[in-house]
Amino acid sequence: MDKIDKNKIVFIAIDWMKHYKGITKYDTPLGTGGNYPKEQKHEIYNFLEEEGICCGFTPPHGKLNLDRICKDEIQVGPDGYKYIENVLVIFNGSNQDGNNRKIIGFYVGATIFNKPHENKNPNRIIKSNNTFAIYNVVSKFSFLFENENERKITLPYSKTDGYGYGQSNIWYADENNENVVNFRNDITAKIEKIMSDVQSYEKFDDEKRYFEGKMSKSLKEISSIKRNSEARKKCLEHYFPNKEHYNCKICGFDFESKYGEIGKYYIEIHHIKSHTITSREIGEHEIDPINDLLPVCSNCHSIIHRNKVPLKIKEIIIKN
């Protein structure tokens, strides 16, 4: 991932939603992002990750003034579209009346285009008028504050703070004054800290696979890993109340018996119930450390997840 360039930042106001993976009965735009009909807004898919990439939309028309971001780095693609690479794109919005815009999420190292791309992706259909959601920003690294209570970073407002966003959906933060420079530096530092946290947790692949729903680089990923750490602890306390040798509850394998001291208290935790569908519908939800989690060895865990649809525990036991 490229280092954040503090001079290439753009703030884009979008309507307020929970997950930005399309409109569902549990997740609909509030209508605070302008006068455009909320059922027809293209930003509803801004954090739908497909093949490791998010495609975002800039309301109201999917256009950005590249000259205001970095005119010296504008390139032209073979399709004639102008673009700039490695831009920090910060999506923000209001859950009230359009004022007090708060950071919803961001793209790091994004490529931004001067005008929108059409697409025919069946996963990005705007159902109210049967059209496809267009986009003008793409990134391999996206971060969404899926927990709405975590959206606490407020942007400065020009009318009250003397700098910041105005009536437009776009704030380029290119004013040459101390307040803007300090704000850019502060926001960049916060985002770099979040990135560091995400990358740190990614090292613990064991834990990362257990949270509810499709994984994405979001606040949900970080907070879920923390919750899974607690859930893991409760699970182990249930299955091994005397903290005896940790053994696989499918095949009985004991890492300590096989590998000695280095294998002591090592075991993986399998998430028995798939919450993918529920997560896509309602997002964050509760798990039961005893009924939803099971201590297993690496081999059994790998076999369970070998198929696209994970095997059930009884299927592994039968084959064992």
C-alpha cells in the first residue's frame, strides 16, 4: 500500500447508510445527502467490495475536478478518462439534517476519475429504476465505520469554523491556510493509525476468519476481532475449565503432546454457524462463545473450509 500523500485528499459527502452494500429492508439511505431521490442514489454501493476492490461514487453526478487535487499528476487512460492515482478519499455525511458532517469511511491509495464509469455489474443494480450504479473512484483499500456510533470525527464547517466544507458535496481541502493544513495532518494521522491497526490484526489470520459476515477492512473487522478474542476466551474456559491440554474437539489432536512447550495452549477456534446472510442483512450481531465456537486443530479447520460451503462438524466426524 502506498504511503498517504497529505496533499492529495478529497472529502466527498454521501447519504447516510449503515453498510453501503445496496439497499435492503435493514439499510436504506436517510435522505440527508442532497435532493436526489434516495432510492436512486449511486453511492449505495460505495463499500461493496468485489475481488478486493471497492468502486465509489461522488454525488451528485460522479465528477471531480482533478486540477484541484493535483494537476501535475493527471494522467489520461486509453479510454480517454482522466485520472489521478494514490488519493485519500474520505466519505462523510450527516445522520441528521445535512449539517455536522462526520467521517463515514475512506479509501486509501484510490484512483479517481474526472467523470463516471458505466458498468453492467448485476451486483450493482439500482432496483428502483432498474439501472446500474456508476462510479468514479476505485480502491483496493477501503475502511468503513460500520458501527454508526463510531462515526465521531466531525468535519469543519466553513460558516461556523471559517474553513471546511460548504454547500457542495465535495471539499478539496486545498485552501492554503494553517487551519486546513493542520486538519489535513490530523486526519491523515488518524487514518494511518487505523491502517496500522488493520494491518496488525491481519497477521492473526486465525481470528480474522471468525467474525460475522464477509470480511472487509473496516472498523467492524477490528472491533469484531477484539470481540472474538473475548469469545475465544469464553469458549476455551468452557471446553477446558482446568486449563488442561488443548485438544481438537473433532479429532482429538493435542499440539502440546505433539510439539512440546511451543504447542502449549495452542488451538484454533472454528465458527460453527455461518452468519454471512444475516450479516449482509442486519450487520453486526451477537455470537454465543459456547454454541457458536469450537476448538479445532489446523487440519480439521482447513478441511472444514476446503469447500465453498463449510462442512458441518458431523460431516467431518463421519469421515474421520
